[in-house]
Amino acid sequence: MNRRERRALAKATRLDPRAVQYVESYKCPDCDSVAGEVTRDQHGVHHATILHDPTCPRLNGITH
Ligand SMILES: [Zn+2]
């Protein structure tokens, strides 16, 4: 990977503060969830982990 590619990758994977803010403000309607890690892949797509309570019905895939 050359310098130009490294810089492009760093730019694509830099977190958008608006996305981070959205994830931090997200609350599961069924439990007392907390926001986990926010990442951004090489395509510029953000990924967020929401940590639900172990008893949350959403963990069973019934609702989304
Ligand atoms: Zn939940």
C-alpha cells in the first residue's frame, strides 16, 4: 500500500461526528441499552454496536 492509498483509507475510515452522535443518542425502546463501539469500514460505511440488556427481546431477532 503506497502513501496515497494509505491517506485515502485514513480519510474513508475517519468517523463522522454526526454518526457518532447519533449512535450515542440511540436508545433501545425495549431495554436500557448503551452504545458500543462505532467504526467505519474502507467503503466509508459506519458500523455501530448497541449493547442490549441480556433479557432484551430484540436479541432474539423478533423485532429490529
Ligand atoms: Zn434492547
